[in-house]
Amino acid sequence: EVQLVESGGGLVQPGGSLRLSCAASGLTFSSDAMSWVRQAPGKGLEWVSGISGSGASTYYADSVKGRFTISRDNSKNTLYLQMKGLGAEDTAVYYCASLVGGQGYFDYWGQGTLVTVSS
Amino acid sequence: DIQMTQSPSSLSASVGDRVTITCRASRSILTYLSWYQQKPGKAPKLLIYAVSTLQSGVPSRFSGSGSGTDFTLTISSLQPEDFATYYCQQSYSPPRVFTFGGGTKVEIK
């Protein structure tokens, strides 16, 4: 059974930083591209960032480029999202999801972790 | 960037109804279109990929069609567990950058 478990969310002040983690099990982690997708309260889904299975290639939405860094540790089956310069617009539930590369769809999702940016 | 527009944004329907949700891309995305279902407080769940391929375990009352810029998700006979929000998602362009539609909330009439 595939499991993706996010952690690291919480309350952070504007301009602050936070690192999210996503622990994966039940899949061949090092072979799977992964992504972070977020959902602001009461809003729709927004793709945030993606990374190849090896970690060599990374991709970002324009809204987070230069502020967020995606990475992975395949020895620990863990995906990360380092977030800096946080603003109120980054308040959201952050999901990690595994990506099926060819067609580009997300087949497994974690339960999400809430990030709240507020003073 | 490609924009994805879903319609309607919400609808009310009864159990047993046939429901159709539309997703329009701002330019052709060939067949790089997926659909997700999300229930309140839960993660999205993949329903359909490549326009019309049902993910394993998804009931056959769900179907998808379309190509190019216009796509539909159809629920042939709405069941109580189908009341949720549905999202389309494109993966055609730019490479490795993904766009979701705004969502369609299916509510009980």
C-alpha cells in the first residue's frame, strides 16, 4: 500500500521560513517523480513544485520561484519543500503527490499539512 | 501559460441523475487531461487520466471524453458518495508544469 505522509506545517510569521517533509512508503521512491500541490482555504488546487526521481531536475510555479526549494533524499524515501519569504498568499494545505511521468497525472496523494502565514 | 476553465463552478443534482462537467483549455493540450475528485477535508483522488482512462478501482459510472481544448467528465448515475468537488488538470505545456481547473462542486439537490 502506498503511503505519503506530510509533516512540518504550522504557523509562521510573514517573511519566515518553513520546511515541509513527505515520507513515502510502498512505492519505488527513487524512480518516481514527485510534486507539491497546495490548496488555500476554500480555494482550488495549485501545483507548486516538482522534482525528478533522481532529484537532478526541479520545476516551480512562477508564484514560488526563487522562494521555495524542492529536494529529496532517496535513501530516506523523503521529499522536502523548503519555503522562504512566506506571505499570507502561501497559507494553504500542502499535499505531496507522486507523478506518473508520461501522461503527467498524480496517482497518489498524502493527507496534507497546513501552513498558516500570519502575525 | 495554458488556462483551464471548468463549468459550471457548482451544480445541484439528485441521486440517479446524469451529471456532466466541462473543462476547457486555452489552447490544445492534446490528450494530457486528468480528473480528480476531492471530498471536504480529504486529499484529491485520481479518477481519470489521459482523458478517458479510468484509474484502477474507480466505478464505471465515471467516464471522460474530449480532445484538444474541450473535455467532459460524466457521471452516468450520481451516487451519494459522488457529492464532492471535481478538478481537471493539464500536463501538456509547459513541460513538467501542471495546471488545474477551478473546480466544480457537485451538491445534493
